[in-house]
Amino acid sequence: MKNTNIGAITSPTIISIQSWIRDTSGKINSYILNSDEVNQTKIHAATTAIGNVGSGVDVLMSYVLDSNKLYKNAGGLRITAWGTGANNANSKALKIYFGSQLLGSFALTASQANNWKITALIIRTAVSKQDWSHDFLQTGTANQLSLLVGESTQDETTALTIKCTGEAVANNDITQEGLLIEFLP
């Protein structure tokens, strides 16, 4: 068999494969499988740094997940967020949410330059039920590491906001440098 190069596929191309399978009754069924269901797929990436403004809670970065994106059990999301904390004595609280579910709340260490990263996994277990886990890492003079697991009951038939918030005292006490969301089929 001869291989022929027919050109390059550029992103964001979704390749569909149609196949036919005979079920146990003898009926032939057609299935279409999209490439984003086969491989892990980036669905959002943001890398423009955003810092908190003054005192109070600010949304740093967010993404609205389309309704019905988590449509099958054992499918899910990987959320990766990262940033920095200012080297001052101000208190700094960082939170991450999946819909209305608070996945984690972290106090950044004061009086040191901080680098932080959160990685969260959301896995659908049933309709409107998800298992989740996250790990949090902060580096600086004093390091922090935490891991937490839990369950959520977010309605996947509605749009769900994924966000990080920062609560601090002065501008840019907390800066989010990036947010990456990946679909796990």
C-alpha cells in the first residue's frame, strides 16, 4: 500500500471517523467519533497576567464551560492555574471554583515572593455528579503543598464557570499568570 501526503492538518481541525458496527440483534449501527473525543484536548488557554485590584475579592481568570461538555461518565477536565504572590506583609487568599463548588482555598505566605500552581481534576461519575481532586503548590522561602479530594453536584446541562479569585489588600498582591483547561474524554 502506498502512503500519500495530502497536506497538513491545522488546528483547530476536528477529524471525524465514521464506522459501522453490527449489534447483537444483527442491526447495523453507525457511529461518528470526533478526534477531540479520542485525545486529550485543550479547550482554553490564557496567559495574560491578571492581578487583584485593591482590597476585596477579585476574579483573576475565568472560563465558561459550555453546557453538556461533560456528557459522559468517566470523562472530565484538567484545570491548571498558576501565578505569583507579592513579597509584602499583606494577607493573600487564593480560591479556585468549578461552577459554584469551591475546590480549594489557599493562604499565600506573607513576606516572601511566591510562585503558586493549582492542578485540579474533575471527573463525571453520573448525571450532575463529579469527583474532583486538586493539588496546590507554593514555592518561596517557605513552601506549601496540599492535596484535597471531594465530590460535587454541578449540573452539566448548564454552562459552568471555572475561575480563580484573589482576595488581598493592595494591587497585584496576587497575580494569575495562566489558566489552562483540558478536556479528558
